[in-house]
Amino acid sequence: MITLAVETSCDETALAIYSDKEGIIGEVLLSQAKVHEQFGGVVPELSAREHTKNLLPLLKVLLDRTGFDLKRVDFISFTLTPGLILSLVVGVSFAKALAYTLKKPLVPVHHLEGHIYSVFVERPIEEPFLALVVSGGHTDLYLVEGFGKYRFLGGTLDDAVGESYDKVARLMGLGYPGGPIIDRLARQGEPKYPLPRPMIDDPSLNMSFSGLKTAVRKIVEGGNYSKEDLSASFQRAVLDVLEAKLLKAVELTGVKRVAVVGGVSANSELRERFQKLTEKGIISAYIPHPRLSTDNAVMIAYAGIERFKRGITAPEDINPEPNIPLETFGRYWS
């Protein structure tokens, strides 16, 4: 079974050809970071324009690299939700055009489901397991009882972790995207600044990061600070909250297997921290390779194949949605 997958939920234009027998046949990804850098964040109109400009050339690159005959695909999988609506419209329209031309079925995929199952591209996890999704737009905890069976446990009440990294980087004039820059600077500094850990002691599994960002802004506005030490302090505070909430989820559910996914899971200190927890036997952390952590089409392809195996396809007139909750997504397409 082979699928061509399309991912355009935000500012990464990505395509992949994936087989349930052979694995990754080919993949291409074009980042828009340089396009949005001057604005310090993603501009939706620009993102959609770049997707429109780049999808066909990227498909040609993918086919030239692999020598693959598109007629061999069994279906087209694509990100339906969540994401920037203009970017989703471009990707869904492209997928629909391919499906119509090739006379192949369409299979909708939830972006967060793709992230959760990105781990399975490398190795499966015994279910049930916990999923900590940490990205630019999402910071959520789920109990995964099986494919398509998700229970939301808690999440951020305001800024997502990746969004917080970008905003803090902008406050310090570090550039975009902020995550990799802060991660690099943090390794050169010490967590000397006493920043808050919002909601860390709250009995729920919800989180908040806007207050942390405000605390950083006050230090920046005060002047005479170390970017390295402030980066280390901010990152330590974020990871303390994520670890505390994850361990509370383990305690509440009794499930120790954890998939840590999304773009922020590429963070070096996060990976080291959860690896140490695994070595101590506190949890069993599964974190995908960094290239599978950020938005990509391989994860959409994998989730698409799992949906297609269950007989889930979409009508030809399907339209994207900006934010269908993951836990209810299966009710639309079961």
C-alpha cells in the first residue's frame, strides 16, 4: 500500500511517498523560515502564497529523485486540520487535484495525529501510551488508547511552547525561528534568573506560558542582561513545567510509555531530560528523529495509511477546517 502525502498546515511545504511495506520511498520539504524571518513569526498570507508557488516544483523534485510513477499510489493523504486556514486550503486543493487526476481516493489526516504517530515511522509503541505534543501551535497531553482513540488530558491555556520560544526570541532580538536559537544559547549560559513556573503545582494537567513570557520581558526591559543566561533560565522553566505535567499524567493514568512529539521535541535539553527519566525507569520516552519532529509529510503518510486500512476516505468536495479537536476527529471520518 503506497500513498502520496501532502502537508501544508503552517509554513513548511512537504510531500512524501510512503509504503507500508518499504517505508519512506521519498520525501521533500521546503522551509519558509527565511520568508517569515523579518516579521518574527509566520504571516498567513505569505505562507499560503509560498505553498501555492512551491507545491508543483516540489512534486517534480520528488518524482525526479525517486523515479516513482505516480500511478502506483493507492491514495492521496493530506492534512485537513488543524492549521492556518489559508495554508490548509492550498494543500487540500492540491491533494484534491492530484486525486482527481489520478482517480485515487482522498484520505484526511489530523495534523496532531500525524505528530503522535511520527514515532511509529521508526518503531511502534505498545498501546496505550501518553502523547506529549509540543509544537509552535500546540502543547497538549493525550492518552492514546489505540489509533483514532484519543483522550485529551490537558494542555496550554494560552501560548503554546513553540510560540513562547518565538515570542521570547523576538523580545531578545534573536531572530526566527526562536526555538533552535534559544536552545543553542541556553547551552552556553546558566539558568540564573528566577523565572516563574506557571501552574506547575496546579492539580490539573493544564499549563500556561504567557506569564513566563511576561517575566522575561520585564528582565529584557530592565536592560543589562545575559542572553545566554536568560535563554537557559527560560528553557529550564519551560521544561520544568512540561516534566511536572507529564509525570502527573503518568501518575494519574498509570501509563509510563510516552511519545514526545512536535517541533519542540527536537530541543536538545528536552531530549536529554526525558532520556534521563527513561534511564531511571520513571518513564519510557519515545522521541522521533528531529527530521520527523518538525512538520513533515512522512508522518501524514503514516497516519493516512492507518486510516485507509480502516476504510476511511473523504468525499471529493471536502474542505479544510482550522481546528477540529483530535479526540473528535474520528467521528467525522469513521
